[in-house]
Amino acid sequence: MTLAYRPGDGVLHRLDPRSKLALQAGFAAAAFVHTTAPGLAVLTPLAVFAPRLAGASVRDALGEFRVIAPFLLASPLVAGLRLGEPWFEVAPAVHTALASYRVLLLLLVAAAYVYSTPVRDSRAAVRWLLPGKLGAATGVGVALVFRFLPVLQGDLAARRDAVNARLGGERSLRERIRLVGVGGLGRALSRADRLAVALRARCFAWNPTSPPLSYGRRDWLATGVAAALGAAAALA
């Protein structure tokens, strides 16, 4: 699986990208303010339901971030460990576990946005929010990230499969990381060079034609939810 746009007719697919960005901002604000277990429990149904509104499953969304899952799981243990008595403290571990869970909720919402929003729409929304060359440059950056992240994921997966096919599984973990990481980095730099040449060959412009953006009743409803989340964060 790759973290990329999936064509469909889900609820989030029919929303304007600006309202979806507002929802993400409101959810993030609420998540970073309400850091207790009850607060995150209230936000959990929204995060779990978000991928379904984009026509995907929670399992699909979680699978996109399996690389960082070990870090999220191990961070509470590392935070609680001590080099002397009492060897392990519960309070820091609980605090870090809540922070890791908050990151997981934010990743689910972010995955729902990526699944339901074409790259061109995201770029147009950024250019609308940030006028001038700043918006154009930021929009290009957003578009390139969304377009090339799945490509880089595929490159790393292909590199890993090639290493395993050559009995890489019998090597040490450090050696496997070196083979996959160095090869993946080299492929990424090569793609970046080819992209730069392609942009110059196509006379890259600051003012490409963006798709039309229009706010509907669903978008105003989504904006209302985003405003409610932001107000809950501000009044906490």
C-alpha cells in the first residue's frame, strides 16, 4: 500500500480541499490541547471514522505508517526507564504513551485527507491560502511531496525485496538497514536530479492553471466542525 490519492465518491471526496484543511487544523488544535486520556478518547471516534469517509479502512491507514509504529510503541518504555532506582517510572511512560497515541490519531486524519484529495486540489488550496510567489512555491512543494512520497515508498520496498531475494535476511540488522537505506537514498537523489531536469525542460512557471474551487453546504458544515474543534482547543 502507498499513501496516495484514491479516486472515489466518499464523503471527503466531495468536500472542497480548503474545508478539509480546516478540519485537519481544528482536529490538530484540539488534539494538542486536550492531552488527557478522556480528551483523546473523545477525539478517537473522529480519527477512526475519517479513513472510512475517504473510502478506506482504518487498517489501510495504519499500514501506511507501519515504519514509525515501532517508535510509537517503544517511546513510552524508553521514557519510563531509569538507570537507577526505581528503574521505571510510570508517570513519564503514561505521558509519552498519550503523546504517541495523539500522533497516531493525527496520522489517521492526515491519511484520510491524502486518500480523498487530488494533488492538484491540494496545490490550489495552498495557493489560495498563500497569495503570490510564496503560495506558488509552497504549492509546488506540497504537490511534489504528495506525488513522490508513494514513489519513494515503492523504491524502498523494491530495494528491500531485492536485498531479501539475495539472502539479505541472513545479514545483521545494521547491514540490512545500510543496504536498504543507502540504496533508497541514492535512488531518491537520482529521481530528484531527473525531476529538476524535467522542470527546466518544461519551462516551469509560477502561475499554472489551478482547478476551480467551490464551497458547498457540506463544506460549510465541515468548516463548522473545524471551528467547534478550534473553539474547544481555545477554551480549554
